[in-house]
Amino acid sequence: MPRSATDLKPRILAEARRLLVTEGHGALSTRRIAREVGCTAPSIYLYFANKDALVHALVDEGFQLLRAHLEAAHAEAAARPGRSVEALCQAYADFALANPEYYEVMFHLGPAELSRYPKERYRVQRAVLDLIGRAALGPGAGPERTLRTATLIWSSLHGAISLHLAHRIDKSVRGPELLADAVRVAVQAARLEPTLRTE
Amino acid sequence: MPRSATDLKPRILAEARRLLVTEGHGALSTRRIAREVGCTAPSIYLYFANKDALVHALVDEGFQLLRAHLEAAHAEAAARPGRSVEALCQAYADFALANPEYYEVMFHLGPAELSRYPKERYRVQRAVLDLIGRAALGPGAGPERTLRTATLIWSSLHGAISLHLAHRIDKSVRGPELLADAVRVAVQAARLEPTLRTE
Amino acid sequence: MPRSATDLKPRILAEARRLLVTEGHGALSTRRIAREVGCTAPSIYLYFANKDALVHALVDEGFQLLRAHLEAAHAEAAARPGRSVEALCQAYADFALANPEYYEVMFHLGPAELSRYPKERYRVQRAVLDLIGRAALGPGAGPERTLRTATLIWSSLHGAISLHLAHRIDKSVRGPELLADAVRVAVQAARLEPTLRTE
Amino acid sequence: MPRSATDLKPRILAEARRLLVTEGHGALSTRRIAREVGCTAPSIYLYFANKDALVHALVDEGFQLLRAHLEAAHAEAAARPGRSVEALCQAYADFALANPEYYEVMFHLGPAELSRYPKERYRVQRAVLDLIGRAALGPGAGPERTLRTATLIWSSLHGAISLHLAHRIDKSVRGPELLADAVRVAVQAARLEPTLRTE
DNA sequence: CATGAATGAGCGTTCATTCAT
DNA sequence: GATGAATGAACGCTCATTCAT
């Protein structure tokens, strides 16, 4: 049963996301959202307890989308065993580049905002890591090692992505190429990982 | 250069750094700094032209320290050729862990704040990358390839470091170990890099 | 258009006018207005986009009132042709003396504040001048000469009025008498004007 | 015995005057003056008790200059009796146009600043009026009538001048011509004055 | 004679939020 | 379900001024 076409909640979220990415964190104000959406600022409080809750909703959205994106890639890659890590990594990078707004709000929350964010919701983040870890090591590996390997892969990806999104990378280094390389390094990381400590 | 017993400038910088890291970018206000330091807000303008200049000074400080740190490591490692990449990467990671406030300040500026940062000053960041790149490939490599490789190594390191500093990594994955692994992955990345595209 | 019992907008305007006249341009601050009116400073921004807009509203009000006053006088004087300049001049002086706050606000804006005033609105000032000019010369005179004559009359009136309102005139010279004389001089000015240059 | 070439007092006054006219009343701040003069703000307090005193010094300067200017014109015009009013009026207008900075600060002080200005100093203003009045009526006229006539002439001049300096006059009315006309009207005013009331 | 350090007051403005309607 | 009015707190910043040196 769809609500009225003017139902504000999704439009508020959409506008908040748009402002966040196109004008930066500093432009995300309730009044600004309201003006852009065509309602008044207090209306936002009909759908969100406060501004924090709005941002948290954005973060939630982001994690749900990321998980869905990775699960789709995972299912698709099931046919080609032995390659699913590549597929997942590429899917992760694709998501980040396609949705920089989500990625930024998901991972650029400072300690203050983060501490106000209900930890329980971060289980989705764990689920994503499990997905990567199992793709890299198979279901047989112990949970701790799975997590460690997944985290290592994730670090490699996240590094390139976050530097890229923050425009910290020299123009002469093409961003997409760097990301593709980072995916390959992440994959190698998974393979090398057992040997890293013994070297 | 004032030399009152309570010399404010360094205390302002230190407090700004602390606020930025422990309470996030939104808590960095001139009034807050002043309150915490024990002076009045206008006093800040005796030492910094405006808030931007204060933040830029913070970033500059960080890059200068990092460069000094890496150059020291570089000089020290000159004796053991062939190992200088490891040494530099480890030095980079050490710096980040030893000075988390500086590291966060340097890389948590978003594009919005960054756009007001005089580009000329980013030469220090380039210098750091050059150092890493030449350690990895030797002085013979072309500048473009040197930069690309250095950026790849840097990404790998930065990913692990920034996730670690942001407390995004599961407690069961020990941070220092992850970083050590990330260093090794970064080094491998440098070696693998030529083969990455052709594989 | 708000209709609360304490409708702030007119009270803000009135207080702004009062401050501007009794304490000078330097005392006109949003906070001061708010304190005097009994609201908070941000409330002002519910009715005016910014301080400039508030001042412009003040000037506009003044010019509208002046025009209405002069048009009424003009209509009334239509019956006695040949005397309408006197009537208009006297009406002008009457307005200034009866509404010193408005008059001062209209003409005490310096070039700096004036430069931010949308020029389009000055058409009211022109309309007032046209009224005076046509009363002096009749509808047959060319627009340029009409404007020149009107400006000369206006200058004469304005000089006496503004010195009077600024309390620059010695107490032994009775203000109203001076103004009445100034009106007569202004009228003579209109009659003499053609001969002024050739004399 | 001339002070050192860097004697600050005159330079402060000169800079204050310059700021007042080129950037308006709002730009006249102690810090700004100091920066422009090349000293520090507290240095100003070595020569002026406070900012008010500085402005008053400017006003004084202005009135002294105006009086000197008019007295010179008066002396020069002594040879051509019957024409000295014209000469004085023209000298007055010339002074205002040549020194708009002085004229503005002399006559654009708001009631707040004016009330703090020692009235005693306004005797110079009276002296100027006397000069004009006696030129118009000769030394035989009673002091009251002399003052009244002088004030009327002054009003006429001041009206045109202040509108001109405030840029309130339409571009198509050439300022100097308007002022020349105003001088003639003022002179006529003096001649008409006896007849004004009897009409 | 002049300064560097510092301040208290105030500026225009924006913020998230409340609440009666 | 949504609004208009209003607010307290804070923002970055400039002001005139003081005072020990």
C-alpha cells in the first residue's frame, strides 16, 4: 500500500544524501533540507527523532545497499569458483564509486557521531566482512582467521577508495586504474596472507 | 614570535588537534578551543588569521613531521639496500600509530575544507610519495610509474591505518598485527605491480 | 503574513527607525533592536532576510509615505493653479517635520549602505521629483529641464530640513520660520532658474 | 621645532580622513588606521584619548580649514564690494567639493557622536556664519537678522552639497552646475529675504 | 615612544529544536 | 500531517581599549 506520492520521508532522505555528497557535510542542515524538499524544518521531526537519527538512517541505508550489492555479486560469482574474491572486491569498489555519498557517510563518521550510533546496527558491517572472508578462504576456515583475512582485504580496498573519494590522489594517477590495482592487491593479499608472517 | 610564559600558539594548535580527533570536525570551533585552552576566542586571532589558517597549520605540522620521520627512516635504511621499502612503510605506520592526532587531521579533511587549502603546500605530500616510490623502484624508474606505485603502496597502508584509527576494526583482530600485515602487503604490491595488469 | 498578537514586523521596523534617528547609524544592530523590542535576535530573520533588507524596508516605507503625502497635496492643490509649487514644497517640509524619523532614515544612508540598495527602488524618489518639477514648470517642459529645476528646489528644501533635524541651527533662528523661508526661496528658485545662467 | 619625520599624529589623522572618505564611516577603525599607517593600534592612544577624540580632531581640522578658506576668499573679495556674498558662497561650495571627506565628517555626525562633541568648539561654525551674514547684509545689520539670513543662505548651499556628496542626485543633472545654481539661489535668497515675509 | 598580548563586548548570522495551532 | 513563530546556543569574527614591558 504505497503512501501518498508526496510522502516526505523518502524525499527527506534523498535530499539529505544529495546535499551530503554535492555540498559536503557542512551543508547538511535541517533547514536546508526542508527548503530544498519544499516543506518546513519542523516537518522533518515528524519522521526522524532528530538530526542524528536522520544521519543514522542514511548509514543504515548504505549498509543495506552494500550488503545487497555484495550478495548479488556473490550469487552471480558462485558459478566460477576460485574467482569469487575478485568478484566481491570489484563489487565493493564499484559500490563505493557508484555511491560515494553513501560510502562517505558510512565511513567518514567521526568518533562523536559514531559513539552516538547504536552499535547493534554495525552487525551488517560484520556480515559484509564474513562474506568477503568466506569467499577468500572457503567455509572451512576458522572464524578468527576468516575475519583477519577479510579485514586485510578490506583495508586494501578501503585505502584506495577513501583516498580517491577525498581527492587526495594525484591527477596523473587515474582513479579507476588505481582501484582496479587495489582490488588485485587485495586478492593477492588473501593468497599471501598465510605466508606473510613466516617470511 | 611571542614568548609569554603561557605561549598560546602551541597550546591552541594542540587543543585544536585534540578536539578534531576526539570529538570530530564539528566540535572544532574557535570558542571551544578558547574555552578549553583558557583564553578568549579573539586571542586565537592573534596567532592565526582565521579558522582556516588554523586548520591548515595543523595539516602542515602533520606533513612536516611525517616527512621528517620518513626521511630519518630513509637515511637509516640506506645501509641495507633492498629493504628500504619495508623500512619506509614501517616508519609510515609507526608514525601514524604514534601520532594518531596528526594522522587523522591530515587525512580527515573533506573536499570542502580541502578546497580552501593552498595547493602549493601539498608539495610535502608529493615529497612523501616520491620518497616511497623511489625506495620501491629505485631512482631509474620514470616519474609517472614511480608515482603510481607509491600511490598503490600508500593506499594499502592508509587503508589499514585509517580503519584502525577510526575504531572500525573488530577487537579480535589485533591492530598492530593488521598493520604489520598491511606493510607486507604493500611491499608485495610494489613487487607485483608490474605483473598486475598483464595477469 | 503572521498575525500573532504581538506581530513583530512593524515593531521591529519602528524600533529600528527610532534607534537610527535617536542614537545614530552605529547603534542599529540586530541584537539591539531585539533587546529593545523584547524578542531574540534570530526572530528578526523571520521577517527580514538580513540587516540590509531591514534598512531597505525602512527607506522604502519612508519614500512611499512621502509620495502618498505629496500626491495628496498635489491633488488638493489642483484647484488653485499657479500655487501648486508652494503647496508641494510646504507639504514636503511638513512631512519632514512631522516624520523626522522617516526623513532622516531616507537621507542619512551614506554611499556605502546605499550601494547595496537595489537601484530599481529609487524610482519612487524620481517620482517625487517629477511631481515637484511638473508643478513648477507645467507639463510642457522637457524632462531634463524639469528634473533640473526640481532638483534645485529640492536641494533648497532639503538643506534647511536636514540642518534643522540635525540640530545644527542656532536656537535663536526659529526652525519653522527658517523652513517657511526656505520654501519661499525654493519657489523663487524655480522662477529664477531660467535667468540664473544668463545673468 | 619640527618633530621627527615619522611623527605619528598627523599621519594618523591623514589616514583616518582618507579611510573616512574612500571607504566610508564603517571602515574607520583604530586597527585599520594602525595597519595602514604602519604602527600598532595602541599607538593611536598616545596621541588621542580615544576614537571619539580622533574624530573630533578631524571635525576641528575641517572647521579650521573652512574658516581659513572663507576668510581668504573674503579678503580677496573685499576689493569688489557688493559681490562678496557670491565669492563666499562659491568658496564654501568649492571647499565642500574639494574636501568631501572633511565636509562629511563635519556635517554627517549623528546625534550620538554630536552629543559627545564639546559644544564650545562649535564657535567656529558660528564664526563662519557671521562671515557669510555680514557679507550679505553689511556690518550694520543686527546680529539676529544677520544670523537668520546667513542660515538661510547656508541651508541652500548645504542642501545641494549634501545631496551631491551622498550621490542622491540624478546623473543627468550635472553636479557642479547644480552647485553653481545653488550658489546663485543662495545669493538671491539674501536679497529676497526682506521681502519674503511680506509677500 | 611604542609594542605585543590580551580582553570583554558586540557584531550579523545559522543552527537544531520546540510548541501551539 | 504540517505549519508559523519563536528560541537558546553557538558560530566566525572585529571592535575599542588596557596594560605590562
